Amino acid sequence: MKYQQLGTTDLKVSLLGLGTMTWGEQNNEQQAHAQLEMALDYGVNLIDTAEMYPIPPSQDTQGATERMIGNWLSTSGKRDRVVLATKAVGPSRNPVRPSYFRGGQAKLDRANLFQAVDDSLRRLKTDYIDLYQLHWPDRSTNVFGQLGFQAMVDEQTVPIEETLQALQALQQSGKIRHFGVSNETPWGMHQFLLQAERHGLPRPASIQNPYHLLNRTFEVGLSEFSLREGVGLLAYSPLAFGLLTGKYDQEALPANARLTLYSRFKRYLDPQARAAATRYVALAREHDLSPAQLALAFVNSRPFVTSNLIGATNLTQLQENLESIHLTLSDQLLQAIEAIHLSRPNPCI
């Protein structure tokens, strides 16, 4: 395993991190614990979860993922071997985002963040969180597949300075060590860094956004922040919900596969996305490579990536993904990837 500095902190995290959003929905607790053990055996130390997990979100299952991790931490005695990351939800202004958190008034202010941290600590059975992330911005912006930005008139949002003050207080309490942002934009990243410097408040250690062969928009406005400001990317959905593994080729919809089960992720089945994915899969097979490993190795190779958050629903998939750490893409392959990207750029934003 390779390890990299988490922002400007004193923590080093594994280049491959373990994503957990299927646990409690597609995976039971026994399976979750087996994944944790396998990941640690490969040297993974970054475990990423969220108070909203599992996904798709539901009030009936909310918190199940953190509880599974907490039970493992409690019984395994391996808390000191992991960098534990979780997230707090932002406001619900969109029908697909859950509105049942904290009486429907979830926002990124002091009261909400303190309550969210306490609830996560209880479920995780630990007394501190290494990396506490803001799952999405408090303000309305274009995330989760929305292309254009439309400002809301007279929108009431928590100022970023106020959010940073709450996070500083949580650090001072010892409940969190560092914080990161997620699903953030270049404007938002600039504001977090600016307000932190201006007011002597903590700066983000990381940004967790989607990044994969079918969505490289992070490169356009955010990668420069990562490289120049030391706020590295925790890349999520690096296999585009499995589309880059080849199992959805020729319009297949395998039984029990994520895109078969859940219509909310239909943007990954757009004809342009399928067509681009088919080309990447074919490229991998031309070179006798696993399509999944080619896709993951590409993300692993990007200089602005701190950790690549892999996920799986079984140990066979997980092992294949973990083995991507050993694959280095040749210049020839990188050029071929770039040619596909230029012909079909970012079909899965």
C-alpha cells in the first residue's frame, strides 16, 4: 500500500480508502466486517462513512453503516489502526436528499454539527473522529449531477465562517481531529480557505468529490486548489457505480447490481455514458487488464488524489479493487485514455 499526507495535517492515509455506503442496504454486518478485515490486511487505513449511510438513504436504515463499523471497532480493538472519516448532512432542498435529520432542520451550524457528531460518535463507539466532513454545502449549488448553477433568491444559509467556528469548537473539544468538505465547488473551496485564513479558523484537510474516467470535471476548477493549497481529493465513485467494470456492457442489467436495483442513479445509464464506458472497458481488455483495475489505476495516478475510495458488495470485487494498487499504467495506455476522454468527455457528471 502507498500512503499520502492528508492535507497539511500530521495524518497519512492509504492511497486506497474503503467506502462503506452499501453496508446496511446491499451488505449485512458480517459482510461489512469481512470487508474491513480484508482492507486492513492490504494496508488500507482510511475508512469513509456518513451519518446518512447506507445509500439509497432511508429513515429506516439511517445510521446502520456507522453502527456496523462501531461494532467492528468495539470487538476488533483496531481503532488505532484506522483513520476514521464520517460526514454530516447539509440542508434538504431537493426531493432526493433526506429531510428527516434533526427535525427537518439539518444545516451546518453549531447546534446541528454538535448533535451530528455526538450521534455519530455513539454509533461508531469511539470518542473521536479523525476526519469530519460536510456531506454537501449548506447553500444551493450544482452537485449530484446538476449541470448548471441557479442561484436561489433570498436563500437562507449558514455563513461559512459560522460553520468553521463550529468545527473549531469541535476540534477543541477533542471530538474531531480534522475536517473536510464534500461535493464542493471551486467557489466554495475558495471561501473555506479564505475565511479560515482571515479569521484564524481551521482549514479543510480534504475534499471528497466524484472523480472517475466518466467524470473528470474535478480537473477543471478544483484540482489546482488541491495541488496549490494542499487540500487533496478523496475520490468517490471511482468505478462510476460499476459502469466501468464492464458488467453493464451491451445494455446489460445484471441481477442485484446497483444500477439495476436503484433508479435514482440513472444518469450512469445514459447512452453517452454507456458508450464511453464500453470504450474504456474494451481498452482494458485489449491490454489483458481488468477494466475495474484500469479505471482505479487511473485515479490512483492523479497527483491531486490523496485517496481513492473503493467500494464493493462482495470480497471478490473488493480484492480485485485492492489489487489495483499494483498496476501502473503505461504512457501508451494513458494516451489512449486521453483520446477516449477527448472524444466523449464527462458523460456522467
